[in-house]
Amino acid sequence: MPIDEQTLTDHLQNLAPFEDAGAARRAFDATLEALRSGLTDDEADWLAVDLGPQLSRPLLRQGYTGELSINEFYRRTGRYAGLRRGAATEQAQLVCRTLAELLPHAGIQRLKKHLPELAPLFTVPEAPPPAQGPQHPRGQPVGDRTAAGGKPGSDRPLNEAGSPSERAFSGAGGPRAHSDSVARAQNPHEDTKLSSARGLTQERDRESMASSRRGLH
């Protein structure tokens, strides 16, 4: 079944930011003319049948000149399109990819056979594999990473962790601080708290004064 002209231009515009449908069609026509110089009359007729009468007209403008190299193909495409080599190369590659995706399989195989240097251009690129999320080894439990279970990435819950002083001054080799060190105490500031002292400063002063008076008698 021939390729619909609108389908062709839509396909080209999806692959590259052509200015409009007319620009996409001009790129297609120039590329087809360049391909014709490497196709015999019989092969050009087969391609015309696959394309249909509307799209195959550029094949009538040129004739077979011999085996077509890829450099000559790009040069001819640029000359027919009126473009410099770099832009013509990109457009020719896009048109060949479009043909590879829209032509029947038998037609593509004929093009690859009679245009061997251009065969890679008629290969549809494989789609990239879908992205996958992080994988965990089968059977390995995933640790609790909530606030109740500990900090992210930790295997030790908060409720099993010791006090900061214990963690800072202890290790696999035993306590690192002196046995009477303040750092070893569960409450290192206990002796300096007002609530645990013998009395306020005023009370201690009165007690001292009372003792002094008793000593005078």
C-alpha cells in the first residue's frame, strides 16, 4: 500500500524541527533524487510502487549513474536541496530513517542490497530499555528507615542507642574515660544543679555564721 503524503510529512516533522511541511517535503524530494542515482531503473520502479505516485515524482528527475557511495549521496542531496553539506547530511539521514519506518520490509531489503554503503541509514534504531527503580537482593530485608527505627540508613533503632556520653567515650575496646570522669556519669552536672545542692548561697552563709557564734561562747 502506498505511503500517504501527510503521514510522511508528519513523520519527518516529528523527527526534526522543520520549518513547516513544505520544508520537510523538500528535504524528502532532494534525498530521493540523490538515492535515484544509485538505483537501476528496475529498482527505482519498485521503490516508486512502494511510495505511490505522489511521493515518487523525484525519481523521474534523475537516472542511474553507478554505485553510490555515502559521501556522494550526501553531496548530491546538498546540491539538490541547495543546502550546505552539514545540513544536507542531517536531513538525508532523517529521510532514510523515515523510509525505513514506513516502507514495507521487502522494499527496505532491496534498498540495502542495491545501496550497500547506505544500508546502515535504513536501520531503525532500537528503543532504549525502560528505566528501572533500585533493586534489593532477593531475601534481604529492607531496614526500617523511619524516625522510630533510627536515622536513614541506620540498622540501630534509637531506642537501643545509649546516651551521647556513652557513645562518645565507649567502644569495642571498653571505656575510654577514667572511671571517676564526669563524662562517664549519667548526669555529669548533677553536683552543680541548684535542686541537688545542700542549699542556696544565703542558707550556707547563715549556717557558717551560726557556727561562728557557737564557737565564741
